[in-house]
Amino acid sequence: MWLTRAVRLSLAVVFQIAIVSALCLGQGTRSSLKQLPDAPPPPKLRPPKQVQQEVDPGEVISVNTTEVLLPVTVRDQSGQIVTGLIPKDFRVFEDGVEQPLSDLSLRQVPVDVVLMVDTSSSVSGNLDDFRRAAVGIAEHLAPDDRLSLIQFDDRVKLLQDWTNNRVQFRRSLNRVMPGMFTRFNDAVSLAAHEQFQGTTTRRSIIILTDGIDSGRGGTFAAAARAALEAQVTVYVVSNTEIERAKKQTELDNLLSASDASVRFNQLRIDDLKLGLAALDGSEQNLVNLTNATGGRLYKPTSFDDLSRIYAEVASELSHQYAIYYRPTNKTRDGRFRRVLVQTVEAGYRISARAGYYLGK
């Protein structure tokens, strides 16, 4: 199944990288989804009649709609998270213009985390590792932080709506089941557009995936734009290194055989080369997505590392700075506004969203 996808997607991946790179440079792209003729209809994340869970007023922080919220992570040169900074330690620029920050610019804000898992064939054999890691991240988050759970393969399924009940969330992990193909782009778009409607908390998506879409739905550029429009920070735990090692080992073994054997296995060799190229392209897409949204890409070499990585993401979320500011440009024209965050102290590394879309 993987090889068939790789053959079909190798050229599409290269094209999508160019599109999303333009998006990360501040150039807008169209968000309409393009379907193949034989594609199923766009999936629905929620059923038509959804019984909304009760939300405690303390779980959501109300802010002025003219304010922009920027979750920001600061690291030193060794990669350690820097804590204890105050508003005067930051400088925020929007489209090159510095924005005023008050003493109230840094606030304690809960985080809403969508945990997403790719249940297609390339990941389905390691779902138990994912379940253990997911339980770990739930334990590391603060009591006021909320979780929801989505699985995606050839369908996108909401398994658990927002909850801060950790027992309820652990039970929902038992509903994660393996599937076939991967609608990665649709999954990101739907989670960004539907799960964060009406929330004013920090917004994060954590995805376990190889990032390769089966080409049955929307484009990667549309998914990246949806994440930026929803002001979501995306973290990706990618199994591309694991898959790359498997394919490279098999390819090396085939190429080291006799000439006759190489000729006999030429189709398999070509498939492996295309699969490796697809992994490279997918990984670049994931780099672009995480950089643009202020998140991070993790590339474990073993599924044994999942628990450690998910705990690291939870630690980062608990040490983020939530910076608020009111843009000096009051025009609501719907265009993309590029944002740059700096610290007065030189040498720090900043992870923050590349910008946002201000609705008309």
C-alpha cells in the first residue's frame, strides 16, 4: 500500500512544497479544496447534530477581539527553554512595524490540544506506542488544559471532543483503530477550522504521521493556510526517519546483489527510490508547516521514543509565553499579516507563528 502511494504522490509532493513555501513567505494561497473525480465527498469532523459538552467558564479566557494572541517559546543556545521573561524583554513587529506591549501583555492562558494520529498502514502497527504516549501527555498538561482526539486514515474521525477529564480521554484512546489511506491534508484543515471555533485559549495540534497524503482530498497548501487562519501551533511527531531507514536498507540490499538480480528486481528498486523521494518531500512539507505555525518537528528513530517526545511537547506548552498586543493597523482587510517576535537578549531562539489572517 505504501509503495502504491509513493508512486502516485512523488510528483505531487514536490509541487506542494513550492506552494506552501510561498505561503510561509506571506503570499496567500486559495483555500478551496480540489477533489479528484473519484474522491469521496469531503469528510465531516462532527455529526450534523452534536450535543455540545458543557464548558466551565474558567476553562476559557475571554479577550478583546482586537487583540492578537501569540504563543511564544524561547530557548537558549543549548536548546533549553528559557523562563522568567517579562514584557519588556520582548519586541513584536507586524509587517515590519513594532507593536506596543503593556505590562499586561504576558498572561497565563490555558491550552486546547488536539491530539491527532495517522492510523494508515505506515503507522497502524504502532498504535499501542501512541496510546501510551498520549496518556503521558495528558498527565503532563495542566488541569485546566483541554484535550480532544482525532484519528485519520481514509476518513477523519473525532473520537473525543474537548475534555479536561483525563479518565474520559484515556478511554477514548481505546477507540483508535487502524485504517488504510491517509487524508492528512483534510485532517489538518478540519481540525483547524472546526475544533477551535469560539475558543480563545492557546491552540495546539500534535500529530503523529508521516505526512504523506493519499491525494483523495484537499491540498497541503490549503491545510497550512487553515492552520494559520485558526492561529494554531502545530507539532508533528514524524515517523519519516523510521520509514526511511527501512526502505534504504532494503534498497541497499537489492542493489548489492548480482546484475541479474538487480534487473529482476528493477520495479521494486524503482518503487523504493520513489518512496524515499516521497518521504523527503513530505518531511519538507512538515518542516514548513511547523515553522510557519511556531511549532516543532520531531523525527524519532524508534517508536520507543514517543513517550519522551510527547512529554517534551507538553513541557513546552506549559512554558510558553502568551503575548497579547493590539495591532496598530486597524484595517480589517482579510490579508495575511507577517509577525516577528524578538527578545532584547541576543542569542535566544524564538518559536512563534509567522503571522495571522485578520478577518474582514
